[in-house]
Amino acid sequence: MSVTIGEIEAAAARIAGRVRRTALEPSPTLSEAAGAEIRLKCEHQQLTGSFKLRGATNAILSLSEAERARGVVAVSTGNHGRALAHAAKAAGAPCHVCLSALVPAVKVEAVKALGAVVHVCGASQDEAEAEALRLAAREGLTMISPFDHADVIAGQGTLGLELSEQFPEIETAVIPLSGGGLLSGVATALKARRAGAARVIGVSQERGPAMAESLKAGRPVEVTETPTLADSLGGGIGLPNRLTFGLVKALMDQLVLVSEAEIAAGIRHAYWAERQVIEGGAAVGVGALLAGKVRSTGPTAVLMCGRNIDMALHHRIVSGEDVDLLDG
Ligand SMILES: *Cc1c(COP(=O)(O)O)cnc(C)c1O
């Protein structure tokens, strides 16, 4: 099972005008630190504050009219829910979002404000998932996975197309990794456009890296969810994973894990050196680079993919406080 470059190109045409084409900015400080040309893909400036709008918009526009009229449901750590709510509203479709109690309040409010019905259910992503499946069966809603869905992956892949157009000489892409929809789509696009020349590095948090644990085990496994600054990267990849486990395994060239301190360093660097506000999940690539965990010799794009962070928390981090969410 795969997603083709043709499907990604079709997605780009479908969502054009509904999502923003985001900037690619040079980073002199990171280039100096890494000894290679580093550019930052500023996808945190996407509408709704994350790349998730690409996949959600493509998935909703790919439904039949009858399916769209019945509505959609999603389980989300926040950014997918927010994106789906936005895309559903734009397409006139009802939207339900199931969230676990770990999701920050700022993200819950944002989804509600977009007109979605929010269900807070359980202490984990898996419990929220069970509730979403019940809702889907009862009300005839279409379940849209945040990552394990061909139309979502094709939508996220449009980010890779954009990168290949803005940065034709790109050799390495550094991509935050959780369920792997983002990495699968971007890697498919880059490897089609830059055959043999594009290397894709995934970066996850050390605390509960579901894809890393699954790859090690050779099959999707559950992880214990632990509070992390990279809250968008929390949660499992789904035990019945259909697409992204195989795609990430086939397409990813290297996997890097970063600590909470390295994520915080990424948030600080983005703010003080690049003048950008990004969330923890979007800071893992910058953090990995600063920690010397990504060795790149050629033109490299580091993806900053979201900015939906609690601003009081952001303030504490950039002010130099040593924030550890495990301390409560
Ligand atoms: C969803 C998300 C990710 C991870 O995307 P996957 O497709 O699940 O790998 C990374 N960063 C942010 C900000 C996200 O919202």
C-alpha cells in the first residue's frame, strides 16, 4: 500500500487556495552551527497553525457529497482536530472531535471555536479512538485518521512538493515524526522529485516515541504516554496501522530521538535567533540539529510544522526556565 506522487499532485490541485503556501527561510545561525546550508520551512505559519490543514482539507474534499453531508469525526491531540474543524466548516460539513484529557486546554478551545462538537474522553489517545469509532457507527460519520489515511498522507505530501519547488537542490529533509503521515507524504514527494538525492530524517521525542518503538519491535506496539513538551507527537500509531508503519519503514533514512531539554532548546532558538514562535512538536528538528544529532553535509530543510503552544508555557521556556512537564 502506498501513496503515489500523482495522488499528491492531485491533492495539491484540490487544496490550492484553501491552504497557505508557506515560506522557506534561510537560517544563517543554524547553517553556521551545522556547517551546511540550512533552511527553515515555516509551516507553523499555516492557517490553523499547523500542516495538518493540508491533509484534513484534502480528505474532506475527497469525500462524496453524501458523506460530506453526514459529517466527519476525528481523534486528535489537537492540531488535526483544529485543522479538520476548519476544513469541515469551509466545506459545510458537520465535524466531531474526540480528545484525550492530556490535550492542553488551549487546543480544546480552539477546536470548539471553529464550530466542532468536542468530546473529551479518557486519559489516552486509544480511549478517545474507541469513542470516535462508536460515534462514527452510530451517526454514519466518516472517521478521518490524523495520519493513517491515504488522502491525509497525500495532503501532507503537498508540503514535500512545495519544498522541492522552493529548494530544488535539497538533499536532506528533517521531519518531525509521530504517526508518520507527515513523513510518509513528504518523503514520497521528495523522493519522486529528487530521485536518489533526497534523504529523509525523522525526529521524535524520547518520551514515548511510538514509531521508533514499533520499528524496533517490527510491528506496531503501544507506548506509555508521558507528558512531553512535544505534545503533538504523543500517542500511538494504532495497533491496526494500515499505511504509515510500512511507509515510514520504507521511506525514512534515519530516525533521531530528542530529549526534553533539546526540544526546549529548539523552541528557544526559534524564538531568539529566528524570531519564530513554534510548539514543542515543531521544535524537535531544530533541537536535533543544535544537539549535533543530524549530520548534514548538503542543502537541508528543517521543518517547523506547528505553533499551537500555550503562550504562558512558551514564555517560561524562552525566559530560560527549565520546564519539565513530568514535575506537574
Ligand atoms: C501531527 C503533528 C506532527 C506529527 O505528524 P505525524 O503525521 O503524526 O507524524 C508533528 N508536528 C505537529 C505540530 C503536528 O501537529
